[in-house]
Amino acid sequence: MAKTVKKKSARVPRRKVCKLCLDRVEQIDYKDERRLMRAITDRGKIVPRRISGNCTPHQAQVTRAVKRARILAMIPFVADSYR
């Protein structure tokens, strides 16, 4: 009796697409609080490009807008409490 060996299939990750390019966003505004809150974690860190799937120009605009909004106290620098 011959044993059959199952091969593990290599899972190919799906390429992430820039949501801002799909929405045809030209400029990211620091006053667009809803969009900026999706670009930061619950701890207040900016989500990196490899996680968010943003293209390089849009990620640079998001980063700049988040930093401007933080200075103007529109979004927090850090989370309210750490546990």
C-alpha cells in the first residue's frame, strides 16, 4: 500500500488596491476627519502603506494631512487610555 502525500498549496496574497485611487481622490484634506480616522490605528499611529494598500503619493498626502490635523487638535496624537 502506497501512502499519498498531500501537497500544501501556496497561498498567493491578493494585491491591495489604493482606495483613494479608486475613489479618484485628487487631494487629501486635513479637515476630512472621517477619512483620516480610518488612516490611523486605535492607538493613534498612522497605518503603514503595506497594511492600508495606499499608493505612495496618496500615503504621503495622508501622512501630511494626519500630522496637520494633529497639530490643530482635530484628531488625537495618542489614544485616550492604555490598558
